[in-house]
Amino acid sequence: MINPEGDHPFNAIEQRVEPAPNFAVLTPFEFLADFRMEARKAKHRVWGQALDMQTGHPGGAFFHIFEEATKRGLDARLNIDWFSRLVSEPGINSTITIKSAIGKGKYHRFFKDHNQKTYRRLARAGVKVSFLNPPDVLQRVFPFFGRNHIKIYIIDNIAYLGGINIDDSSFKSVDFVVKISDPEIVETLTEQFVSENQEKEDQQIDLENGTVFVDGGKAGQSIILDAAIYMIDIAKKGVRNISSFTPDGPFLNALRKAHERGVNVEVLKPTGTRGVYALLDFKNKLFMTVNRKRVPFTLTEEPVHAKLLIVDDEAVLFGSHNLMQSGVNAGTREIALFSTNPQLVQNLVSFYTKIRSQAVKR
């Protein structure tokens, strides 16, 4: 639980008094607080894997957890997609030369260099830092293709699965991870914690409390997106979706068809996105206008990075996938958990309801 006194996000780190239970839904600062608490009790391992891990306020606290773990002789590992070496908080690193020409490159270069120093410091401290998916020439300029988008955090026999990256922007957004102590799910997620590039094979692992889907990263192919569309196609009462972007492609068409047959459909999304992602969202808004007008949107002024699908308040799908065709076309490796476990469903419905209550209907 969280001590309610104080409203600054970092207070959550200091004021958490006990670990969260199985299937708890944790916002970014709640996750960081719980992760640190569990890490201090860890006996064997402290692992983290994400697309993006940057220095900054949450990054500094997160990386310190791993340095502390190595001092205690634990197995501390960070699997970071090469994306984190191609970008920094100000943007794509390949643009530094252009920014320097107009007098704005020093600010960007500072963050790039600061990240590199942090990665080296972690390695010297004994943290096993692995960078996944070395880029080809094109990916150095356009770093959004062929990435490992999976976010998994593991401490001993506990795992956290969701959409949270370790960077300032993620901790300023609506996002979550689910804390999991179910042994089967934790073991499966541990197997997906890669130390080197894997074969681009899709996987479906059926478990007692859910199904883990893994997109191998074949461009244009996604069993996670297929599963989401199937869930919508068989929905009887309601479909609720939290998305960073305006939906597109087959997923949008499935939402539209469900709405037309009388299913209560709602998409919770931000009013807009930032940076290069704004271009992607603009494309979706421009070319999907006719279809999206038939899908009710609820817009929030807050930035959104969460990825969640709820069907009939009986089944959920969540993880790293934005459920967008454009991401599938980029050949992104993704993970998601489908479940009908009543406690997990209830917790995610409650999370959605809370976020929805803060949004403004448009």
C-alpha cells in the first residue's frame, strides 16, 4: 500500500510500506517503489529489459537498484534495445549534427554522452549490460524499425509486465505494469528475457492463468494483433481500449464492426502525441477518418503510453504491443498476456475506470 501523505510522485518511492500483491496494477512510480522494495529482499537475481532505458530522475533511481544488487553479489542484468543508444530524451541522436548547425546540438549531445557514461558505469559495477539488435545503416537514421519492444522486469520469482520504459517521458505518462508472482507466468516471462537476438519466431504459450503471446518480429506479422482482433470479434457487451495512438488498420476495423453490431466500444487515447510519433498519429487521423468516426473516443489531456484491451469485463490483453499495424510493419518484437483470471481482470478494469474518470469526453 501507499502512504497517502504527500502528492509528489517520488514520495511513492519513499512511502511504500509493503510490497504489492500478485496481479497488482502499478503506475510508473508505484512500480519503481515496489521494484526497489523487492530488490532489497532479493536473494538471487534482479533483471530488467526494455526498449528504452535513459538517465534522468527515474532512471537514476532504477539504475542504482542494480548497482546495489551487484554489491550484494546478486545476478544483475539489463537487456536494453540498441534503440537507447540511438536516441536520448531530446530525440534521435543522428540529428545532433543538424541541430548543431542551428546552435542546439550541445543540449542533445549532453544527454547522449550522459547515457553512454551511465551504461559504462553500470558495466564497471558488475551489472551485465547487453544491447539487443545492433542497427544497420538505415536503422541508425530511422531507429524505429526492427526493435525489441518488450518490457519485462524480474526479481527472484516475481515479474513485472507492461509498457513502462525507464525514461522521463514514460514516468510522465499514463502507463502501468502488472506485478506477477504466478509461477508459470513468471517462468515463461523469464524464458523471454533474452541475452542476445533470438530467431524471429512467434510463440503462443498456454498457461493456467492466461496465454503469453510473443511476436518474433517478422514484418507484417503479429499473433498479438490477431488475438486482439479475435477478442473484439467475439465481444458481446463491451470493448475498452487504452492506446497511445489513433487506432489503425485491422484493429480499427474490428472496433468499428463491433460498435456497429451494438457492442459498447470505447477507446481512451491522448489528445495528441509528441515528436516523431505525432507524424504517425497524424497519418492515422488523416487516413482513418471515415472509420474512426464510428468508434467512440475518449480523450485525455495527459500523455498516454499504456496498452490495454478489455473485453466484456471478462478478458484482458496487455503488454508491450500498441495494437497498431504500423508497428507490425516495422518488424517489432512484442509480448502480451491474455487472461480471464477474475482478480487480474478486476484490477485492470479498476485501473481503466480510474483513468477514464480523469479523461474528458469529446
